[in-house]
Amino acid sequence: MANRLTKLDEEKVFKDPVHRYIHVKDGLIWELIGTAEFQRLRRIKQLGTTYLTFHGAEHSRFGHSLGVYEITRRIIDVFDDHPHWDPDERLLCLCSALLHDVGHGPFSHSFEKVFDTDHELFTRDIILGDTEINAVLKKVDPAFPKKVAEVIGKTYENKLVVSLISSQIDADRMDYLLRDAYFTGVSYGQFDLERIWRVMRPRDDQVVIKHSGMHAVEDYIMSRYQMYWQVYFHPVTRSAEVILSKILHRAKALYKAGYNFEHQPLPLLPLFNGKLSLEDFLRLDEAVFLFYFQIWQQEDDAILSDLCSRFVNRRLFKYIEFSPNTNFNLYSDLREAFKDADIDPEYYLSVDSSSDLPYDFYRPGEEEERLPIHLLMPGGGLRELSRESAVVEAISGKKRTDHKLYFPKDFITDLSINKAAKEKIRKLLKFEGGSGHA
Amino acid sequence: MANRLTKLDEEKVFKDPVHRYIHVKDGLIWELIGTAEFQRLRRIKQLGTTYLTFHGAEHSRFGHSLGVYEITRRIIDVFDDHPHWDPDERLLCLCSALLHDVGHGPFSHSFEKVFDTDHELFTRDIILGDTEINAVLKKVDPAFPKKVAEVIGKTYENKLVVSLISSQIDADRMDYLLRDAYFTGVSYGQFDLERIWRVMRPRDDQVVIKHSGMHAVEDYIMSRYQMYWQVYFHPVTRSAEVILSKILHRAKALYKAGYNFEHQPLPLLPLFNGKLSLEDFLRLDEAVFLFYFQIWQQEDDAILSDLCSRFVNRRLFKYIEFSPNTNFNLYSDLREAFKDADIDPEYYLSVDSSSDLPYDFYRPGEEEERLPIHLLMPGGGLRELSRESAVVEAISGKKRTDHKLYFPKDFITDLSINKAAKEKIRKLLKFEGGSGHA
Amino acid sequence: MANRLTKLDEEKVFKDPVHRYIHVKDGLIWELIGTAEFQRLRRIKQLGTTYLTFHGAEHSRFGHSLGVYEITRRIIDVFDDHPHWDPDERLLCLCSALLHDVGHGPFSHSFEKVFDTDHELFTRDIILGDTEINAVLKKVDPAFPKKVAEVIGKTYENKLVVSLISSQIDADRMDYLLRDAYFTGVSYGQFDLERIWRVMRPRDDQVVIKHSGMHAVEDYIMSRYQMYWQVYFHPVTRSAEVILSKILHRAKALYKAGYNFEHQPLPLLPLFNGKLSLEDFLRLDEAVFLFYFQIWQQEDDAILSDLCSRFVNRRLFKYIEFSPNTNFNLYSDLREAFKDADIDPEYYLSVDSSSDLPYDFYRPGEEEERLPIHLLMPGGGLRELSRESAVVEAISGKKRTDHKLYFPKDFITDLSINKAAKEKIRKLLKFEGGSGHA
Amino acid sequence: MANRLTKLDEEKVFKDPVHRYIHVKDGLIWELIGTAEFQRLRRIKQLGTTYLTFHGAEHSRFGHSLGVYEITRRIIDVFDDHPHWDPDERLLCLCSALLHDVGHGPFSHSFEKVFDTDHELFTRDIILGDTEINAVLKKVDPAFPKKVAEVIGKTYENKLVVSLISSQIDADRMDYLLRDAYFTGVSYGQFDLERIWRVMRPRDDQVVIKHSGMHAVEDYIMSRYQMYWQVYFHPVTRSAEVILSKILHRAKALYKAGYNFEHQPLPLLPLFNGKLSLEDFLRLDEAVFLFYFQIWQQEDDAILSDLCSRFVNRRLFKYIEFSPNTNFNLYSDLREAFKDADIDPEYYLSVDSSSDLPYDFYRPGEEEERLPIHLLMPGGGLRELSRESAVVEAISGKKRTDHKLYFPKDFITDLSINKAAKEKIRKLLKFEGGSGHA
């Protein structure tokens, strides 16, 4: 009944560079998009600091969320009269797709690491708490918000619905690969989305892929692989992320130590105090952080000021490749040498490993939680993808880790003070590697 | 000599979605890109509030500036050994192309209108003042910054150089049409850039187009026409722009009236006081404004708070078509009716005409200043484009103006108070027209 | 009932570069595609001799016919539950769309002109005659083939159905503009097809366009304008077409004169005799003509041999612009001069005017027969497009004609014989204009 | 000196859908394109029978040859002042790139297999024999044709030049992957061509790839892998190829047996006699074959007539997967059963293995002859690609073979005669597998 009630008189469309048009036929979806909490996603970049490497990557989570909704809508259209598909789940799927990222904070990865928060909890709070989104969802049914939260939290009983939103080949991933490729301008993220959504079939507890679509899925898997290593884990992006984390650390540490900020960062205090209410959280967006980074360039604290200036003006850290297993003394030797040179290694020397890297796209342990991709064979049986595809088999399960050591090369190049100590650092670093805009 | 001195050992590239790659071979260009003033362009959107209509339009002036540089570079490559072309002007063209927008403030159009500033003066100040950009440019020659400022200011003696950057078919326009089409996702902005840059030829005082390229230029002109009316002058974007202007007006008026802001907007005070130094200006970016819009939602002043909430949460004004010539009483009648209903027409009733609209793409009087496009005929003579092209002739010179009256429909729909006065407004407005996301 | 009976168990798809996928759900459509008469379209190029100018234009009428079907299918999907739309017409529309070009012969324009045939009559014959297509269509209903023929012949009583296939903005034109742009590689043919098909609405006797889609239609009209003048009427293509016509003329004239061909062109004799049965016609494809052009290079007749060699090896005629009104003596003077130089003007001097040009895209008198485009205004009324759109108004009704005089420049450049006569020709021609590959 | 002599006054361009424009600056190249032997490539499809599976694949070897030339030109432009590069080799490279496929016959693979010819020998003959191409090349230097033939034949002493045209990542492959993907409309063939050509560097005896371009090369390798299995080895294409071979076999066998053709296939007789002169060969194009296939449908010989009708009207053979190792009796059992059913297995039962398949893209033994791809490491050393790239390592060296058994399913389904024998065949075949348009 909810479906019927909420049908719009006239379909609404959003022009979208990735999917051409995003179509909204349900009043409920239209209202959700209009809520303050959803509009807030316009002020949070999809790829955090990646725009400092790929200047086109300035797109926000708003467009991505619409995209995930749209892909889900198209998949469900294909399911329409399939016996395994319950049409009553339609609206639940669409809402979950639209709202799956609504709890993300600005520069999500660094934010969560420094302040020990979890975007999944905020997503849940936004859906279930006293918000405009909750009010809209309750119009369907008082129990509806909880269902949406369960689908996003992967605990909903109908696992088929869950797998549409979270699996190895879900609407989320398909949208972000295509979208991030589009905005960065790289050619790697391309795959045949239409082919994939047309060969998706519902089964008891998961979405499976008709065997004839295997090659399109292979192509998608390869796109993912390339995008991770060439875009998401790009060393220059990670340099910006390191600096961002250090700024947040420093500001929090200063606050805890009673430092007197020239501009008291009122909206950030609940964060520093570890007492962030939902209301506080919803006021945070990237503008708030960028505002303080801008302002803090004039703060007295030399470290905070320097780090902010680096971030704002894109004067990033350089890096060298670093193998913790073979160079295990290097890091501690460098820390000592940095101290001798009066450069605080806490803020100016950082190991960054790609396996615990930015964004929510990939985290250790995550893959295991996700269902593998199953092919629907001509005879009707299922077969796990890597058993059919030589390419996927070759790639899958091979965890690749990349460690880099980041530091401000300019500090060490400038030998006007602490010359001897800096020479020692230079010797340890051998000044291999490098960086650049792109 | 400057050219040789600044040649990079290895070409640098930026991945760009519009031009595939942007190539930097000159150390000078590389250094300019790295300056704080140029990096600041990352924090200013290319299309102001357009992202509230076309969600993809979140791109900044940074990428556009690189794009204008790149197109200019490619055009000049074709000129290379042409007798009309002086290779010593190469670096001047490239720097001018790169820096032509460097003086733009956040939400440039509203900003300039409310605070009576001029981005062209700021551009000049940034190039000639005590800035990193000035320091880099002076490495070429102490007189070089002044030349760059003159080219951008259109007063440089070599008009051929000026026409590359500012004319009816300059690198600036060609980049923004393609780029804005790419990011919004509309198909109208497409034209054959490569064809055009390859048929451009230098003449004494302007760039002309080989006759065989006429159709490509027609296509470019049509793209411009379509982009203006479908993207740049979109009524929903203008609604957001109206609200933005009203916020700035209100904040300034409150400050002038001695209002006590809960959060004193320190970085904006020089603006309110009309005493904006170059240093003050350079600290302003969109994050600063978005930060205050966010914060001011909690201010006591009901108008400021309401307007900010509308902007932040995208609850825009609706509009009706309005013809000042035939409806000349409507506006004053409505102002009276608004007052009767206790709705301040100063902030809640606004006429917006497309000819004095957003962005620097088009302004009354601008076209006249720009050289017409000349075709280089097979015999060697020149001929003005519209004399050869029926399509261009049909379009050119026909100024089209569009007036709309913006107002908060929700205020008038809610009849709980001032019922009679609001009914009168509703009658005057007839509630024609509408709005929507896109 | 027909619809239900013919529904395929599993949708079939064709990969198509223009529409990504072409979807076939009806067994009837699938069977029609498999008929010999439809497969024959693979052996007839969509753009005749255009591949000699744009080497990418080697695509056949087969893909175009599928494309027209696909666009029609998508439009009808939008009509689905519209009160003005009769779902029983669906299959009729799809079949008519698919088959609308089935009577085209090889190099259709020259073919028809020289042999005085009409592809519309052949289309009718194929649908109603003793063919595989007729047998498939009759499965729906014995009267069904006649209906299909009537829709294509524009005499069907439901004019709404006719307008889908033949109007100023029908599925045929939309497909060929996009397809021909794709294969030639030009950028002019682009417009937003999806936008247009989504704003099409059925009315009593025609398809109309929602007013909000006006700009997309403007863009389509401009694409058409550009494609005609830059691709379809390209002077080099017309040169090839001139030679082609001359070959056919010569071969027919020789046959009529009792010339003894070394290879008797058996499949062409019915054509030369003016007694072409449907069976004879269906055996003709481009391979047949290209085979004889190849072979005839060795014929004794110097003119036939030379013309064939020119066509096969792309040694085309050059041209000059020619204005019949002001240069009315030029043509007759040239004919005399050609005769003096022993060059037969019947075959080596030809005026080609773009208004009686190749292909079935445009013919004098055609536009008038087609319904103008109507916009569906917000209030529900209709308004003819050019009254709303300044661009369309500027272009419409302005017939543009282009006359060129084609001749073999090499014959005249070679002065070894008939020097004086040739000098006279050269003087008359002034050797203006030129040609080239592209 | 040759370079200078042949420079055109004005650059010529071809519009190309893949590379946007193909630029010709050398008179020599322009003249080569105009020769009869090069124009002949317009009449030979790039992908043989693939158009019967992917209807867009109707493009000829002409465009591909221009594309290989263009990529080579762009690579060489990057080499320009590199110490390892000898600018005197420029024109040789360009000519070799342009002419590398000039000896291909119609439906090259089947043609060569049935008539035991070799396109490489014809290429050599065309370059060195009495042809227009030879005459043009000799203008550079009497020894120049021989050099071109050596480069194409891979025997030229400067292996760097050879590797541009023939290696694992040569201009030939890069063009065909992109071009075939474009015309078929599949998304798999995409990779970043511009990135690759910009990171190519000349070394003593090969072109190497800067390490920073490794990911672009990975992407290219994956594109190749996908294109082979999804386009080049598509089972439906192979079905058409099987029928084509059988037609040629049958026609030759009939001729040898003294069969009296209604239309004597004069141009094919030298082929049947095994005495094909260069002149004979150059007259063969696809139109010649398609002409006879068309005509032969009316021949008395039932097998020839049936096979031709299948090819012309696309009534292809069906197939089952076939594993020669495990089913080694199946083939011989089927042959017997076919004979019992009066179906000649020589023409109606065929094993096709993808490793000895169509086109010149891949042949057993070929890879070994080609140099592996080497990366130029930051330190200056070389490293073979698969040692650096996990993806390439996973794929390389794994030969994949695919065997299919083709047969006319309709013959066996029709049980009106030889019912028992046909039932036996059906049992043996189990009627697994299938076919379809795409």
C-alpha cells in the first residue's frame, strides 16, 4: 500500500553524468532526498582528499547516493515478476540504497580513526533517531525505519535484499567505480553496468549472475582492482590524508592540554571531548573543517599552523617505499634522528599502509564478510565465480599491502639549522621515491 | 631565454576528464600551479550554486584554469612556425591563460553585487601585489607580471595575444562549455574542440578561423546558446543565488545595525566594513561562507536564520514568470501584500533577470567589447562569421531576457497566521510556475 | 493475443554501439530479423558512397533498422498506460519500424534515379508479396501485413502510429543521426535521445513533445542541420555518387546499344530491361554492383572502364561551385569545350545540386508532407515548435541549395593531346575549388 | 632528405571515430593512401564474419591501416629528440605501419586455410612487385621498398623499428583493440592509448615502457584477453567461418571434379588451380566472394547451394562444446551417424578450435616470436612486465583452448526422412549448447 500511496503524479528526474538520468517515481524517495540530513551529503566529498591528486574528484556523496539508488531501482525492475522476488521489498531496497552512506562524516576515514567514531552507528542513529529522515520513513509504517537500518546493517532477515546493497558486486560498488572513474577522468573504472544489471537474478538469499554475464563481471572485478591501486591508494592522496590526520590529532591534543585557540573551534569541541551527539554530528561537514584549517594557519602553535598551511596550500609530505619486515629499524632510527633535528616525529613521520587506508571502500576483514559472487549455470546450479573465471581466480585472495613512510622533505632539505642531524636523516632516507601532482 | 631556463626535465601531467591530460613542460607554469593563490581556486566552485540544480556541478575553478591553460598551449603549438606568430609571447599566453580567473571570490556573482567588489581588480592585485604568484612571475623578468596583468585586462598591446584569452571564441569559453557540460552531464556543451584549435590561425591583431572550420564554430556557438539557457540561467540555480544574496545582505545589514552575532564572523568583517585588503580577500573561500551559513541557522535573527536554513538544506524559493513591462504594478502590489502579511519583501520577494545573472560568463555590455569571429577565406581575406553562417546570423544580436519573481511559497501556503493577507498574495501570484530539483 | 503468443521465453539482445543493447522480447520480431529479406540489409550500406569520404561510414541498413525498432520500442514503453495509447498497436509499430527500409536497393539514390524504381514500392511488395517476411507477418493475422504496409506508406488510419515512424522527429531520423554520427566519427549528430523519448506523448493523431523537452528537440534539429551539410551533402561523397550514376547510365546505354560485355551482367539485365521482378530485386545487393564495377575495369569500352576504375580506386571527379542563375552559360560553354577536347560531357561533366541528392533523408517536397513538431504546453494545449523556439524559427523554411559542377580534373591537366581545347576548359573552370579525402 | 621533399603544403586529415583525426603531413603517405592496392583494403572487412555476430563490425581494413599509421606517428613524435632514436627511420616506420596489412585477402583466415596462401607473402609482393605502391615507395629511394618489406617481415636490422610494428604492444594491436571495440560496441577493448604512447621509450632494439605506465599496460593486456574471448573467438562468428570454409572447399572440389557451374567463377579459377598471380590476387575482394555466394544459391549442387544459402541468409550451424581428449570417439561416431543419415560429414560436421582460429590476431607459436614487454625502471634498468605485474603474471603463458563441434541442427531436427539415423545423432549430441544472434 505504501508504494501506491507514495507514487508521484509525475516522475522526477535528476540529470546525472554517470547514469544519464536518475528517475524518481516514489514520493517517499523524493521526500527523503529533500531532508536536511540527506542534503548534508552535498557537503562531504565522495573521495576525501583524492581531489588533491586528481583535480576532477571534487564530487560529493550526494550524487553517489542517488546513483546507488538508481542502480538498485534498475536491478529491481528486472526482477519484477521473478518468482524469487517479493515486490513488497521494493521500497525497502530503494530507501536502503539511498541512505546507505548517510552517516558518513567529513573526511570519513581520518575522522573515524582520530575520533574513534563509526559511520555505521551514525547511519543507524540518523535513520532511527529524531530526524527528518526518520519522520519520512515512518510514514510508510512505524516499523519501517528499523527495517531500513537492518538492511544497511546487514542484519535484515531477507539476505537477498541485503546482498543488493552489500556484497562483492552490489549497487554501491558499481556506482562508485563508475562515478569515481568519471570524475577523476581515468579510463580504468569502465565496465558494462547495463549488461550486469540485466543478468542479475534473485535467489533465496542472494543476487546471482547468469553465466552468460561472466565476462562482464570479470571486467568489473578488474576495474575494481585497477581503481584501488591507481586511484584510491594513490600515494599523493595518502600524503594528504596523513597530514589531515595529524592536524586533527594536534588540535585535539592541544585542546586536551588546555591550549588557548585564537578562534575557539566550538563545533569541534564535542568531538574533542568524545561526547558527540547526533545533532552535533549533523552540523559537521567539510566546510567546518576547511574553515578551521584555514584559520589555524594563523595559530601560535607552530605544528598546527604548519600542518594546516600544508593541507590548505597543498604542500604535501614526500614518501619513500618502506618494508616493515626488512627495514624494521629504519622507522625507530628515523624517529630518533627526527628528534635530534627538533622535528617532532609524532607529527612529521608517518607510516601509511594501504591495507588500512582511506575511505570505506575496502578494509581488512571486510571482504570475508561479504558473500562471494555466484554464477547461475545453464543447468540451474550455482558456481562460485573464481571457479569459472581464470582471471578472477588469478587475482582473488592475493592481499597486496603497500607501506610508505611520509615526511616533510622541505624540512630536511633546509639545512640552515640542525645541519648534522638533518644530514643523518637524509642518509637514512636515501631520498628515494618522490611525489608529484599526479 | 625565459622559455629555455624554465623547461622541466620531465613533462608533468595532470589527469583531466575533459582534455584527458594536461601537459606542463615549463617550470614556471609548474611553480605557478603550486602557489597558495592558485591552490585557493580549488575552494571556489566553477558554477557557484549550480550544483543545487545539477548535482554533478561540484567542480572548482582550479580544473577550469588548468583547462584554459591546456587549450591555449595546444593552440599555440599549431601556431608554432607561423609568420604572424611571435614565439616569445608563448609563456605570456600560457601564464595569462592559467591565471585569468585567479581573482574570483566565492560565489563570485552575488559576492561582487552585494559587496561591490570586482574580481578583475583582485586578479590584477594578485598578479602585481606581494604574492607567491608575483614572485614566481618576476623570475622571468621584473616587467613580466605587468604584462600578464595587461593581457588579462585586455590592454596588452599585442591584441593577438589578448584575443587568445578573451574573445568570442577564446580558450576560456571553450574550456568552460566543455567542462561544465561534462560535470553537469548535459549533452549540449559538446563541440569539436580539436577541430577548432587546429583551424585557428594568428593574424595581426586576432586569432581567426580557417573557413573550412566554420561548421565546427557554428556548433560551438550553438553549444554556448544552449548552455546559457539550460544550465547557466536555470531558474532553480537563480533561486539559490537569490537566497545567497539575501543572506549576505542581511548579515551585512545586521552588522551595520550593531547586531550581536553569537559567532562573530571575524573573516567577514573587512567585507562588511568595505575595507577588504588583498590578504583578507585571499583568506575568503567557499568554506568560510558555508561555515557561517551553517552556524547562522542558530542565530536569533529570524530572517538570517531562515535564509541560511533554506540555503543549507536546499529549501529554495519558488518563482513565477514576470514581465516588468506588462505587469508593472504586480511587484509593488506584492510588496504591499507581503508587508501586510508580515513577510519582509526586502528579503522574501525578488525579481531576478537573466541578463544580470550569475557567473562571469555573460554580462550586459560584455559581448560588445569582444571581437567578432572572423573567418579566413580561401583567397586570404577575412569575413565576419555571421555573414557566412545562416545559423549564426539567425541567433546573433538577439538579446533574450528572462524575468522571474522569486518568493518562499511555503510561507504563503501556511495560512495559520495572517490568513487574509496571504490569500491576497496567493491571488496576485495565481500560483503559476513551479520549481523542482532539476 | 498476438502479443502474448509471440513472447519469447528469454529476451534476446543485440550489442549495438549506439543504443548499447537492442532488446527483443517478441518472437515475431525475432523471426522477422531472421528472414532472408531482412538479412539482405546487411549487404546495403546505410550511407551509400559516404564511406569514400568518411572511412568509418561502412555500416549497413541492417543496424539502422534494428535501431529504429529499438527507439520505437522505448517510446512505446513510455506510452504504456497512457489513455491516448492503444496497446494493441504496439506490435504493428514495432514491425513497421523494423521493416521501414526493407525495400532499399544498393546505392539507393543513384539506383532509383537511373532505373526509375521506387524503394517504397519494393518495401510494399516485400511485405505483401511471396516472401519470408510476409509469411511471418501473416502469423499474427492475415490482414496484418497490409497494416504494416499502410503504416510505412503513411496511409494507415491511426495517424499517431504513422507519426512514430514518419514525422519530423521520428524514430527513423533519430536513429540515423546518432548512428551516422557514431560511424563517421563526427561530433555534430549528438543530441539527448533519452530525454526526447521520455517527453514524447501520444495524442489523437500524432506524437507530441512535452514543453519541458523543447531544448532537447532544438538540439536534435540543429544536429540534423549540421549532419546534412557536413556529412550527407559532403561534396566528395557527391562526386562518388556522380561517378556511380554515370557507370550505371553507361552500362545500361551499352546494353541497349547491343554492346557485347565480356562478362555478361546477368543479374542486372532485368534492370536494364526495365522488367525487375521482386525476386530479381532481392538478389541485388552492393556486392553484385561492386563485382561488376571491378570486372568492368577490363571492358573494352573506354568510358565504362575508366569510370569503374575511378570508382573502385577512388579517383574521383573534382568540382567547382556553380551558380546556375548567374553562370547560366558556363555549363553549355563547358559542354562544347569538352566535346572539342574529345571528352564526352554526358559522362564527364555533371551538375549536382544538394537538393536532389543521395539517400532518402531529404527530398524536395518531403518536409511539407511531414507533420510539424508540436509542443504540449503546461496548460495542455499544443503549440508548433518554431513558435516557441527562436533557434528553430531562425532555421526553418530556409531552403538552402548548393550546386556543384563535377569533372575529371586529371583529363584536363594532361595536355598531351587536345591542348588548345583543354586550355579553353581550364580557362572556363578557373580551377577554383578542390577536393580531398575529407 | 626524403622527409623534406615529401612534406605537404597543408596537413591533410581524415576524420576517424577512434583517433578523432588522422593527420597526414607527408606527401609520400598521402600518395600511398591513394594507390589502388591500398584502396582495395576498403573492400575487405577487418573482422571477417564477425559482423554476423556483432552487427556493428562492418568496418574494413582500410580504417585500421590508417589507425596503425596514426598511432605510430604519435609514438614517433614522442621519440623525437631522444638519443636512442634515429629520425631517419621515421618515414620507414610510417610506411610500414600503413602497409602492414596490405596483403590480406577477403575473409583472410578461411581463404588462407583453404587455398594455402599466405598474406605475408602477398604483402611482400605488393611492396616489391609491379604495383602503384612500389612506384610510390621507390620515389624515396630504389632500396626503400625492400626496407619496408623487411620491417613488415620482421627481418629489418633495426629491431627497434620492427618492434613498433610487431610486438606484444605494437601500434597494430593497440589500434585493432580500440577499433574493434568501437565498432562492435563492446566496452572491453578500452584502455588509455594516450598514456601508453606517452610512456613509450626507444631503446637499442625495442620500444620499452616507462615504469609509471605499467598500470595502463596491464589494462591493455586485460583488454586483449577480453576481446579475444568475447569478440574474436565468439562461437557464432566461428560458425559463420566454418560455413565459409566449407563453401570454398566445396566450390574448389566441384571445380576439380569438372562440375559445370551455371556461372563460371572466372576470377576464382586461378585460386582453384593454385596459380594465383599478384594481379589475380589484387582483383579479389569480398564483393567477388559475396557475389558468387549469392549466385551459387541457385546452383544444382545441393551442398554448395545449401551452404551458400546458409551464409547469405545467416542460417548458421549450431554447436556443442567438445573435448577431444575425453570424447575422442564422439567425432568418429558422429561422422558415421551423419553418413547413415545421408548428411555428408565432410561439409556438415566440423570441429573448430579457437587456437587455430580466424584473423591474424593470434596464432599458436606467434607469441613466442614476439618480444616480451619490458618496463624501464626508475634506475634505468629493464624488467619484463610479468615480473612486476601480478595481474599479467597471473594471465600470461596460460594457453586456453576451446573446441566446438559445429553442425546444422535443422537437418537433424527435421525427422521426415532418415528418422532412425537422426535420432542416433541427436542422442550422441544430447543437444547441449546453443547459439543465437549475439
